[in-house]
Amino acid sequence: MYPPELPPLPSLTRAECELIDRYLEVVDLIARINPARGDDTYRGLRAAQALVSRATELRDALDLMHRRGESQVHAATLARALRVLDGERRTQRVTLPPETVG
């Protein structure tokens, strides 16, 4: 049995694709650093070290968009792309986990 087929990605410019990809990489790294969800310091340290270069790549993607005249972010379209790429689950790991009653 095959998993359900994902909806197609919306049409994006190459720069918008780069922005989405770099953004999700940064989110994934911050999730690994999140002390409320982590289990060891080494994993967080490695993620923090990688975050520097990924944040630079994210900045460069935004800079490229700006230089190309893409001055507006089409939030609804980019949000659709993030949802297709599992962005909701990935960004939830950045927040605090639900408090356990006990």
C-alpha cells in the first residue's frame, strides 16, 4: 500500500524555493537545539555549529530575492509550499512541548 500522494507544490521562483529550503533547514536545526525537547548537549552543539552556515545561506537567499526585485513575499503561496513540505510538524518542534500533568 502506497502512502497518500502529497498535493503538488505551488509554482515558485527559484529564489523562493531556495528561501523555503533554507528556512526549513534552519527550523530543523533550531528544533535540535531546543532544550525543552533535547536529550543531550552534543546533538545541540552540533546543530548550533551548523546553524551559522545555514542562517548565512538563508540570508543569502533573501538577499538574492531582494536584488532580483522580488520585494514582496507571497505569504499564502509560501505557506502552501511549507505545508506540502511538512513545515507544520517541523516548526512545532521549535516550540515547547505540551505540559504534562502529573
